[in-house]
Amino acid sequence: MAEKSFTKCALIGCNVSWKNEISETKLVDILMNRCEIGEWLGHMDVFFNELPKKIIIGVLNENNISHNEVKYVFKKMPLILQGKNFKEICFGD
């Protein structure tokens, strides 16, 4: 299995400021809407709003996650956390 370099970078970015570390499996499960964001809200805020767009797109590609799946998860975030970074990727805003 090839190394998922974008996913690895995303995990480093998402975990840098938090005591509890989100795993690759949990991140992918959340992005594919297999489980709720729950206690990982801060990590997902970083994913959608602070990671470079290239890394976000790379994670989606490496894990075969469709933009529609991720849009659904993004829209479940509190409105105040729905920043422009991810909107520019999927909505062109």
C-alpha cells in the first residue's frame, strides 16, 4: 500500500494543537460521513479552515472521498466554522 503523504500531513496539522490525536481511520470516517464529528470538532475546524487547499484535495484523492460526501460533512459544522477555505474548493465561493 502506498504511503498517504497528504493524509499524513493533514493528521499532523489537525493534531498539532490538541491533546487527543485524531487517527487516520477516524478522520476518513468523519469525512465519509460514517460517524459524527462529535469530540473531533476542533480537529475538523483545522482540517476545513487552516490546512492548505492542496493538502485537503490530496486527502480526498488519496482516500477516494467524493466532494459531495465532504460537502455534506462540512455543512454539518457550526455555521461560524464554515470558513472560506473549504468553500473555495467545493463551492467556488
